[in-house]
Amino acid sequence: MNAGARLDRLPVCRFHYRILALIGSGLFLDAVDIYVQGPLLAYFLATGWSDIKQNANFLSATFVGLLCGALISGRLSDRFGRRRLYQANLILFGVRSILAAFAPSPALLIACRVVIGLGLGGEVIVSYGTLTEFVPPAKRAVWQGKLALISNLGIPASALLCATLLPTFGWRPVFGLVGLFALLVWIFRQSMPESPRWYETVNRTEEAERTLQDIEAEVERYTGSRLVAVMPRNIPPPQEKPPAIKILFQGTLRRRMLLAMLLMTCTNVVVYAFTGWLPTVLVEKTIPVSKMLTMTWLIQIGALPGALLGPWIAERAGRKLGISGISIAAIFSGLSFAFVDSTTLLIAAGFVTSLLSYSLVAIMFAVYIPELFPTALRMTGSSLANACGRTANIFAPQGIAWMIPHWGTSSIFIAISGLLFLQAAAITVFGENTGQRSLEEISSLT
């Protein structure tokens, strides 16, 4: 048994597509649930169901849940396994979304968002980290980009869902449908295998061997050829439970951990400030609500090519150059969006900003951050880094709600530009390229 070497030598086939579909379906609904926030908040404001302060509380409550969910799921998935946690996350936000559809007041809906956020926060961390452990190094960035694309399909889907339901049926069916589909996906994902790399790390050798044999048999059945044996790799000694968290702040891992925290803070605030407040910015630019929903959908379509563009650039230019270059380009597109008024220019500048923002998300969430940490601490490290971004997003909506009446909506994009510049500088100075290396090789460099 040598899980990393045996998984990395597998040819990409229907097995990998099955894993991608099972993980991606939950992540898609996760994205829909998060990104319906923008249109819903604008709808609440336009219909008088809530005000700016309540909308800010709604966003902050979501990010409180996302923060707690990421922290809890990351550590627990390293302790008890990937499969248990992503199933628990999915059932949690699915059931609570259905209950949210019956909330009688903004205050109770905000309370529901905290619990929903628990499931959403864990789903993102465990999904990207799990796929990383199944895909061979030469295909890892591309396949993580495919997972990001599936997730990003939830962005225009959320806008389309709101544009279809809000004008006629109101906001409650939006939550109800998301919750029902989450429960359906939970049923299909019962067939998802546990990560053999995780089994090996916690010394559950019989289960690791059995899972590897099942996977290899499935691959041989799909490809019609026998798999060749591989030389084992040096792997860390197995442990009964994850190492202490303090290891992440020692030696080379400390530099990686601090960099990951900074990158995830900048990326989280940039993306959610843009997408969460995009409909409100358009309304403030005197765009009618009916037209705003269509424009939001057109702008957020940029997330789809962005999910593939980011990993493609990272694979060819390297992680460092890819992240820094896209960050600088996003500064110019974001400022352009802030200072134009015509419908055509707003859509064009917003589309490019969305494309570049989600290129960064695809590299950071899906590719770079999970690669930085050893298997025994992969989810814990990713969750701590993500938690920094979630923490910033708890307070960012309050700051934006204060900035808009004082300095106007353009101030949002000036602040975003500063974070993008900081991110580009940090990755240039402290980052390292992890592409085309096995996860075990990357871990050995710490």
C-alpha cells in the first residue's frame, strides 16, 4: 500500500469524472446558496422587507457561519475523514435552507443564515481538498479548475433563479428549492469513496488498501487495461489522529500558513465585496430592479471562463506569476467598473472583473492553498487560512454599509484595489510554485 504513488499513476478516466460530479454537485448548490444573497438583498431593500443595516447583518451572519463551519469541518475532516464531513455539511445547509424559506421576519432569517453558513463553510474546504487527493499532479490544476467551474455555475444559476422567481413568487421559494436539491445530492453522494491518502495517514491500512483496490479495479474496468505496479514513495509515518495545529506555525509550514491566511483574506473580501454588493451598486447607479437582475446575471457569467482561466494560467505561468498577474489586472477592471455609468460599459467592465476575480478564486481555493499542506493537516491548514477570510468578511459588510452613504459606491472598488495589490506583492515575495509535484513531494519540502 502506498496511496499517493498508486493514485498519481492512474490514467484520468470515468472514475475521476464520477468523483468530480459527486463533489461538484454539492459545491454547485453551495455556490447557489451563497450567491443568491446579492439579488435577495437588493430585492429585500427594494420591497421594504429589510434595510441596509439588516442586509449588512444578513451578510455578516452568513460569514459567521462560514467561519465556524470552515474551522470545525477542517479539523474534523482531518480527524474523522473527508467523506463524513462533506456529507454532514450538505445535510446541514440543505435542511436549514428549507426552514429559512418559512422565516417570518428578517431577524429569524438572519439566525437561519448562521446555521446555513456552518454547512456552506465546511463544504468549500472539504470539497477542494478531497479532489486534490484523488487527481494526479500533471492534471491537478486543470481538474481543480473543472471543480471550480462547476461551483461557479452556481453564480449565474443563482442570478437566473432569482430573476425567474423573485418578480412572481417572491424570495421564499429560492431557499426552499436550494434545500430540496441539497438533500437529493446528499443521497447520491453516499457512493463517494473515502480518500485513501487520508486512510494511510491515520494508519487505517486495511481500509486504505481495500479502497485502493476498488478504485484500481474501477479504473481497469473503464480503461480496459491492467495497471502497472509503481515504486513506493517515502511518506510520513502514520498517526492515529492529526498532528497538533501548532506544527502549522513552525518551520517552512509557518511561512506557508501565514501566506495562505493573507491570500485567503484578500481574495475572500475582494470576491464577496464585489458579488455581494454588485446588485446594490447597480441600484445606486439608478438601474431599475428588473434590469439590475439581468445585468447581474450577465456580469456574473464571467465567473465561468474565470474558473478555467485561472488554473490554466497557474499551470503554465506558475502559481506565483499567475496570482500576481491576475491580481494586478483585476485592479484596473474593478476601478473601470466603479467609474462608468452606461449600461454597456458597466456590463463589460463588470464581466471582466468577475472573470478575473473568479480566476483568483479558482487558483486560491481550488489549487494553491490545498497543495501547501501535508495530508494529515491539509483540511486544518486550509480551514485556518479560509477562516481569516471569513473573519474579514464578517466585518467588511459593516464597513461597506458605512462607506456607501459617506463616500459612494466607488469607495468599495478603491478598497478592493488595495487588497489586490497587497496580495500580488505577498505572493511575489513569499510564494512558491507547487505545480507538477506530487502532494508527498510538496510536503517533503517543509
